[in-house]
Amino acid sequence: MLPLTGKTIIFDSFPDPSDTWEIIETIGKGTYGKVFKVLNKKNGSKAAVKILDPVHVTHHAV
């Protein structure tokens, strides 16, 4: 977890998650986005990830 330092987090500076994760299928939809089953390309583990729709994303200083 990132420390709360009062600085803005620039998400564009994070590495591209598609280098590590592959979307397998959509497992749910909600008001703010979709939930996907994903596969880790490096170790074969599976997880769920929620991807938010850009229209609901707001910029906040943390």
C-alpha cells in the first residue's frame, strides 16, 4: 500500500499491467466498471480485477 504523503499519484507512471496480466473473461459489471478474471502470465496465478469506467474516475490529491 502506498503511504499517505499528501502528494498526487500519477497513474500513467505505473508499468503497463498487460505485460503481466491477461484478461480471461468478464465476471461482473457494476455502476463504476467491470470485473474481470485475469491470469498472471509469469506464474499462472489467477485473480479478479475491477477496471473503472473513465467517466467515473475523478482526480484527488492523496
